[in-house]
Amino acid sequence: MSAHWKAYPTAEATAEACATHIVSVLETGMAGGGSGTLALSGGSTPKIMFGYMVRSGFDWSRVQVFWVDERGVPPTHPDSNYAMTEEFLIRPARIPQRNVHRIHAELPPDIAARRYEEEIREVFMLEPGEMPHFDVVHLGVGPDGHTASLFPGEPLIENRDSIVAAVHAEKMKQWRITLLPGVLLSARHAAVLVSGADKAETMRKVIHDQYTPLQVPAQIIAHHSRRASWFLDDAAAALLG
């Protein structure tokens, strides 16, 4: 396994590089006049990335925006991935609300997951058994090795057949709605943004350790996605050699 990764001096430079990559991939895919599809993750570094995406001059009105995962909170809650994206990308980039496909995580978890899957199936016009092919899936990696809301020990880490699920994050005592590995690996491109010294040992495990995805879920992307580009700052890449 050889993950395609590149390190940058600062978290800001890393976020800028990831933003540039995402915009470039979308531009290429939309060159024929169609629309693009993008699934986003939350976190602090993506706020910086969203700023660069807004300032890129790209026509965001033709992009359908989804989320990789969402916390079980209302859309106005400070912990909401949607709320952060709405503030730092959707409003500044003037993305039409008809293009915004948020996870209704304020609903009971199973209902929220089912509703989100139904919306994905409708937008992508999926037949039974088909997976959506997002143009870009943007991911992060937590200090514990999780990606999306796939945490260590989660049995759904092995699921390649389903699209969306509700999962209970025991560490946070919180329900999450998340896309599943089959969807993440079906994306045309994955852009993984990781920054911070607290991720250095985790990234060493993700890239170099034996494949144990139940312990290090982000290994799923590193080992199985041939279309993933990893954007790390020097602190996160410190142990990669």
C-alpha cells in the first residue's frame, strides 16, 4: 500500500492546498456543463479550507453539497457540521439552498439516516444495490484514527454494501449519522485533510502499520482508495519519514 500524501509547513498552507485540489477536481468534472457533487466533513481546519474555496472564484451554484457525517444535534447547534459549513462556505459562496442536502440529525437517529439515504438515492437516481459516486469526498482523521463517524471498534467499518447509518459514538455519548465505507471508496476522488501534532502517531499507524481497520478506521481509505490524496501539515506528517 502506498498512500499519496504530501506535507505542507502549516495548517493554513495545507488547507489551501486541499481547497485548490477540490476546486480543480470539480472544475474538471464539470467541464462538460453538468453539476458536481461534494461531500464535506467538519472540524477546525476545514474552516480555513472553506475560506480558500470561497475565494477561488469557482461557480458553486452548480455543485450539490452533502455531508460525510453529522452529530445528532439541531442545525443551529454550535457542534453541527452543517452550521459550520453554512457559515463558512454555503452563505459566503452563495450556494443555492436547493443544492444543499443536509443531514436532519435533529430527528431520531434511524429516521435521520433513512431520510438522508433517500435523498442521496433521489439525487443520484440510484437503482437498488447501487452506490453513489461523489465527485469529491472530503475527509479528516481524528487522533483516535476515526474518519467520517467510523470510530475504532465500530462493526460498520466492515460494511461495503450500505450507504448511510446511525452510529453511537460511545466516547462522546452521542449519536452520529455517517456515510459508510462503500460510499467513501466509491467516490471519484477523496481529499483527506489532516493537521496537528496530535495526529502524528495516528498518521504513522494509518500509513505504515499493519492493516487493522477496526482499530484504525482511516486505514480503509489509505489501503483501499486508489483515488485519495492526503494533505498533511508538517506536524501531522512528522513520523512518516
